[in-house]
Amino acid sequence: MRGNELPVQDVSDWNVAADEPGGRDEKVWLRHPGTGENWLYKPVTVKDGHTQWEDWAEKIASNAARLLTVPCADIELALRHGRRDSLSRNVRPTSYEMQGGLVLLAAMVADYRPGTDNVRGRPGHSLTNIQRALQGALPPPNAALPDFFSAFDTFVGYLVLDAWLANRDRHDENWSVLLPTPPLGPTEPRRLCGAYDQAGCLGFNLRDDTRTRLLDTPGGVERWAGKGTAWRFEHDPAKGAVSLVELACEGLQMVSSRTRAYWADRLVKITEDDEAQVTAAIPEMSVPSRTFAHELLRINRGRLLRALR
């Protein structure tokens, strides 16, 4: 490990606290031996002999979220029994229960079909319905956001982050609401849960020869970025889903001018040096993967800023 690289923690001796039933991949909750906190262990996927680097993708996503001030899960890089993985700190605070977007929308939207049904067009998972579901809710506890922000103002920040990262995986189980439980009082408001499960970004599953070809082809990365669609949100299957940038801009038009100005200002203040720093300390990233991620961040931030003019 080079001196400026992030440490990779061996968690082989951490006890298993619980299985995680959500998602398609193997996940377990591990208990930190020092703090007693639960962290979600998520091993990287190996498909047809090709490693898909969800670990560094999710770590970079958390670094980028902090630049934008988007509340999100803490992510650490780790090894367990010699296998690479990421660890995600539990985003459910004490005295709260999590209720996924799937449950919220199913209870209030007549034509909603859960993403688990694999229905084309993702009916019902629209920004309008999400805004309704989040009505009256506040941002996550201790979020570093303006006092006037609502839960939906915060969710729009998640959309901006997704567009910047090329994260197409904000489905109806990848956002949640926090419901207060005792000892919190009955007047305690619902809150949006911090962002989580953001590994499906930055071309994490590309092979290095593909990254190199795109980098070496004039306009290659930009054309690849333009194919990033919000297919997890409601759309007309015949027309196809809008781009992640278009969805983020749609969300920004649904909030107040000062909320819109806040997210735009956060993007403006990020520099290319900042974007380089979010990848710089990630160990064992190949040169093509690091270069591609940096270029993708630069391109997508420019697309967002041009769309917001």
C-alpha cells in the first residue's frame, strides 16, 4: 500500500450480526468488535472471471457525496477471508425504523408496480409520487444541509449525485424513510434516510480494455456517459427512459429556487482537483479505471452545469 492510500481493513474476525435479505447479492451484517455498530459486508462480484469493482465504486460515491453535502452511508474498504469487499455503516439511527420506497409507494399509488416485479417502464416510481410520499418528512438526522430543506429537497440531491456518478441504480428499494420509534415522542417527524447502496456507478463493471478504448477515442467517454438513463424511474417503454442528467434537472424544477440554487452552487464549487481527490487514495485501482472515473466525473458535472443554465 502506498503511503497516501486508504487502509483496507481485515474483518475476518468480525462476528456476523444478521443476514441481509435485501438485494440479489450475498450480504451480511457484521458487528464492529470495538464500537458494537453493525456494518453491511458486500463482497465484490466476479462474473465470468471478471471482477466488478463495486468496492471502490461505492467508496468513491461516498467521497463524492460528501463534496456535494449529500447525506450518505460511511463506506470502508475491507477484506474478509481474503475476499475484497466494502463495508457500509448502518444508516438506520437508534430509535428509528426504515421503510423502503417500495413499501411507501405501494401503500399510496394505485398504479404502482414494484421494481421487483420487473415491469417495463417502472410504473408509479415517479418523482411526483416520491414527492408525495416524502410530504412532511425532513432530511436525515444530522444532515449538513440548510435548515429550510425538506426530505424531497434532499432526495433531489441524490438525483444530482446519481447523474454526476452515472449511477443508474436508484430503484425503489435504494431509498427509504426513517420512522421514529420510542423513546422518540409521537410528534417526532419522519425523515429521509441517508443515501446508500451506490456501487452501481462510474462504469464499475467495465473491463480495462473497454475503458482504454473509450478514453483513446475522441468523445468516447462523453458518448458513453450520454447513455446513462434513469431506467429505474417511471418512463414510457416505447420512448425509453430520460437521461440521469434530465431526471436530476426535472427534480430540480420541482423544488424551490433557493433549493435549486443550493445544489447548483455545490456543483459550481467542485473543481477538477476535487474530482481527482475522490479517486486518488483508492488502492489497487488500475490506471484506466482511475482515469476513466475521473474523466466521467468531469464530463457529467459539466453536463449538469450546462443543463442548469
